Amino acid sequence: MSRYQRVQTLYMGNSPPRAPAGLGDHGRKLWRDDTAKYLLDPGELAVFEQLGRTVDELGRLNIEAATAPVTVPGSHGQETVNPLFDQVLRHRKTVETRWRRTGVVKARSVPGGA
């Protein structure tokens, strides 16, 4: 019996775990989609919660980065790359790392990626 089939049996008549409070739209969607498809242990659920929060943060950063200047004045007045872009990159890497930690391997792309 596959993990997906076990989840259907486990949740028969019951709902999958509710999304944690404070998750945004992207995080809740990720939670709903994957807790409905996979049997996740408490450790995996904790990782999914953090993954959902990070995906939400990445979404907000992507919105800001879309209109942010590429360069900003540095501490000595020199032009430097906007640090927001480094945060976007870091969040993308964090999402990918947390996604892999869930143990859920799927053919779709990493959530929150652009």
C-alpha cells in the first residue's frame, strides 16, 4: 500500500490536520494540498509548517523585489546590489532545503520558486 493510499484510508471520514494559525495564502495552500495527499508524521508536519511560513515570506519578498531598485547606496556611498535580492535567494534555498526534508518527493517544482 502506497503512502497516498494509506492517507486516504487514515483520513476516511475525517479531515487532514488543519493548517497552523498564521499561515498566509501560499502556506495554507501548500499545507492543504500536501496533508491531504500524504501521511505525514509529527516531525514532517512541523517541517511543513516552517516550509509554509517560508513560502509566505518568499512571496512577500518577491512582490517587493519586483519593484525594488537593483542597486542601492552602500555604507560608503558606493552603489551596491540591493540586499533584498540576497534575501530572496536565501529564502529560495531555504524553501528547497525544507521541501527536501519533508520526504515528499514529487514531480512538481519547488513551491514559491520563480
